[in-house]
Amino acid sequence: MITSAVFFIALLTGLPIFLALLLASLVFLWQVDLSILMSSLPIQLYGALNKSGLLAIPLFMLVGELMNRGGLTSRLMNTADLFVGGFKGGLAYVNLLTNAMAASILGSATAQISVMSRLMVPTMVDKGYPKPFSAAVTMAGGLLGPIIPPSMLMIIYGVVAYQPISDLFIAGIIPGIIIFLSFGCVVFITGVIVGLPKGEHFSHKSMGKELLNGLLPGMIPITVIICIVTGVTTPTEAGAIASILSFIIGAVIYRSLKLKDLPQIFGAVALNTATITGLIGIASVLGWALSFEGVPDMMVNAVTQLTDSPQLFLLIIYGLVILLGMFLESISVMIVLVPIILPAATALGIDPIHFGVVISLATLVGLVTPPVGPGLYIAMTASNLPMGSLFKAMLPFLFAMLLSMLVIAFIPQLSLWLPSLMNAK
């Protein structure tokens, strides 16, 4: 209890999350009289970061930075416009489809919402779409980033939970498609009830050029997935290949990426990587101390006494993670919770791969819900909208997201079928 109070007080005072975790860990060691373990902290920190799977994090971050600087999103947007731009509410579909394609490269919901808010919201408003609806579609599309492979959340879950990252990548494909289709249904129903502008189809002369422009960046995620599924490369090696392809496309083919941009790109990647790995290292210390005191076993016993239903347990986890996600960033929630609650999940017979998909989805809801949801604030700032009107416009998409999450939680094969096919080869 004291440890939890210290943790939340530290957060409320504005301390960075990794410092709040470190302080909570030290207080816990002092509280349970395990101060003798203090001398082992450096070894534990080193052991937590001495994992090859962590190499995938900076590599896929580098892919996102390179492709973002190389003008990927605008080219993907034009390609998406070829397929769905001419329908009623066409720009809303273009927004979702562009997000789905960019998700496989950016892999970060907040980065994706930030980029797409600047690109799509002004364009949709100019074409006659309501501003709150335009921003809500952009936020909803941004939630596809952390579930469609290659996903940063899946990499972190794989490292923390000791699960194969390749299986986790593949496990997110069908859930990502389900969520994408559910958002499309919201746009369709909105178009029927409220009425949305109709777009214009591309002329046949420009279709080939726009398709070719979008084909090259689209090849990067396809290459990553094929390399991983066929077993040709590990996820880390696939990230290295994708980084090289991103640089060649941006610097050589599009010529929108300059060598002078590289120091700034590498600096951003290094800073973000240090933030994430620092969180993982400090959280592992807390998890190690809790495990030494038997807290995960206590959690397993408490959960099994509360319920023996895997479905009810997953609903409880949804509620807990969504609640925490309203105050903490999604990566922080995952790093803190997974080592504690995964033993309880496996004790109830829940597959760790399926659980990774479930908890990843749960962390996304907090990104777009008050009071702290960073995705909500990014869209508010970009579109100059008050929180009330934006969140009201987001509610139908949020309902579709929650409904999709229930379906995915209750039907494990939606997450496990593709990984089982891959492993059966």
C-alpha cells in the first residue's frame, strides 16, 4: 500500500515515470526489509537490458523516423485515395486506410495521431467534413499503429513476457483488420445518418503514377512480415533490412531525405530508445523485488479465488488497464503490469500470445480518453477543438473499439490462428 501511494504521489508531483518506478522499488525494498538486495540492483538492471530482443526497438523506430522524414504519409494518403476516395465519406475512409498502411511503419499511436492530424484534419475540413468528426477519425485510425505489425508494443511485451516477437507480430494482423473494419462501419453509419461529402475518383492517367508512388513505401512492411513469417530473418534482422530500404527509398528514389538529416534522426531514435529501455530496466527491478517477496503468486491466488473464468479475468484486466491508461502512457502500463499479472493469466489457461494482444489493445483506449489521454490532447491541439466536442465525436469509434476488443478477447483463435499456421510449417 505504501509503495503504491509513493508511486502515484511521485507521478502527481511531476517526476518522470522511470524515477517514480525507481522510488517505488526502493520504498518496497525498505518496507519489506529487503535492503540487503540493494547491492544487486546494478546487476538486475544490466540483466534486464541484456536481451537481444531489445535491439528491435531502435531499428523499428529508425524505420519510422526515416519514412516520416521521407514523405511516406502523404504518398500513402494519395494511394489510399485511389481505392476509397470516390465513395461517400471517402476522405474518412482514406484517413483510416492511410493510418492502417502507415501503422505498419510508424508503430506508435501518438506519433501517428500527431502526423495524421496535421495532414488529414485540415484537408477534411476544407472538403466539408465536421471538424470534430475529422479529428475523431484521425484519432481512431491512430489506434491501429500499435496492433498492426511491426508493433512497438508487441516488441516490448515480448521482451517483458519472454514471448517470441515474431508470433506476437503475426497475432496482431487479424485483430487489426477487425478494428479497422469496425471503424469503417462507424464511418458508413455516420454517412447514412448525418451525411458526409462524396469524394472524386482519380483519372485513369494519374492512377498509375500515384499507385507507383505508394507501392515503394508499402513494400517495407510487406517485406518485414514476409521475412518474419517465412523464418528468413528474426524480427531484429527484419528491422535492420527495413531501415536500409527506408533510407534507400527516401534518399535515393524520392530524394526527400538528406544526409544532413541523419544526425537529427539518430538523435531522436537514441533519445526515445533510452526512454523506453530505461523504463524496462527500472520496472524489472520492481518486478524482481515483487517476485522475491512472492507478490505474483499472491496475485495468482487472489485472482483464482475471485474467478476461474478466463473470460471474466480478461474483462477485469481490460478494466484495470483502461483505468491505468487514463493516467499513464501505454508503454509504462504494460511494463509495470505484465510481470505481475501474466502468471495469473497463464494459471487460468490463457495463452501468453493471446494475452499480449489483449493487453496491447487495452492500453490503447487510455490514449484517447480523459483526463490524461495523450492522443486526445494531440488531436485537440492540432484541430483547435475543446475536449468535450472532440471526445463526444470519438465515442462511436470508442464503442466500436470496445466491442472489437470483447470479440477478440472471447475468441482466442483470432489472435492465435495465424501464429499456429506459421509454427506448423
